[in-house]
Amino acid sequence: MSTLEIRDLKVAVEDKEILRGVNLTVKSGETHAIMGPNGSGKSTLAYAIAGHPKYTITGGEVLLDGENILEMTVDERARAGLFLAMQYPVEVPGVSVSNFLRSAVTAVRGEAPKLREFAKDLKAGMDNLSIDAAFAQRNLNEGFSGGEKKRHEILQLELLKPKIAVLDETDSGLDVDALRVVSEGINRFRDEGETGVLLITHYTRILRYVKPDFVHVFAGGRIVEEGGPELADKLESEGYEQYTKASA
């Protein structure tokens, strides 16, 4: 079992404090939903954990199985078992999806998978996500629809098998059919029980498909309320105004 522990994490961007002391623990097999209005610090948490250079850690620590990942480089964090699905994946012209994924698997495992084994795993993952076979030869994220980008992120999950998956607004820009397929991919991966999921979202619709064990409300750069799935229902009916006023 793996555990991600965020302890009193404080983060700034260009000397402006964004996160003001975040405490959160995610264990294997658990799904935590972080919800909050735009600008509350949700994505900042994701990128700070992953090691984006734009974000300066001003206090606290983030432990993965007892090791402080804030002292690791970005690639070391990935090898340690941390995965980030970005809200806006970048285009990489000239690099095919297949080559990218095999390189990613090689980097995380420390050795290249056998071609036949990798091809089998890639096909199985693509079939699970209803992805056409020709997708593997397309340039990474180039000309991809929102749904294709998100399916590719979940395909990475299936192949890399991280200890902790941070999914930043994975439901953004998805139609109903794509949302269902992506959610099924998250559930299939999570139900193996070896990965903890930190699901960041603004809306509750993905939570109809991916049932969280815990819901955390973000406002003003910190967690202001925590609960179970019922808290998401409350947010859908009442909104975030009570939290934004209290944190102002």
C-alpha cells in the first residue's frame, strides 16, 4: 500500500501566496475529489506536487511512502510513482503516441519493455478506451479533440500504473460519451486497488461516474470543508458562495 501525505503545504507564484497550508492524505485504493471555484488553488496543488518550476514551495512537505518528493526532480517523482494528468496537455509534433508511451514506460520502469509485450499492452489499453488503432501513430496531442487528449491521459495511467494519480479537471471539455469512457477507465484502474486517485474538478458531473470516498472543498488556497460523497451533492445544490465568502 502506498500513501501520499501533504503536510501544511504552502505555495507561491511570483511572490503571491496561492496555497496557505494544505493538509491531505491519499492512500492506495482511495479516491479523493478536490472541488472548488476557479482560482481557489486546485490546479496549483496539482502542479506543485508534480514539480512545475513556476510554483515555489514556501513551506510544508509532500511525502510519498515516507520520502519527501519536494526534494526530487520531476522525473524522479514520476519514477517514484507519481502521475499527473494535466488539464491542458501540450502538443509534441514529430513524436508519435506509441513512441511517447514506450519512452514513458521505459523511463518509469528503468528498462525498455519488449516490443511485443508493449504492443499487446498498448492495444489492450486502447481497446478498453475505445481508441482507434491509427491513434497510436498520430503525433502526440497534435490536432487531438478534448476527448482524445483525455483518453490518452487515461491510457498513460493504464500503462504506467503509478502509485498516486493526480487528475486535474479530467472532465473538462468532454461530451457525455467521452466522459463515460474516461470515467470507466479511471474506475477500472482504481479498482485494482494499488493506486490512490486525487481527482480535481470544478463540477460534480464526473462524480456521478467516479464515486469518491472523500470530498474536499478548496477555497482561498486551503481546504475549508471535508466529507463524503454527500458533500458533492451539497455543492451541486448550493454552490461555493458560502465558502468563498468565509475565506475572503
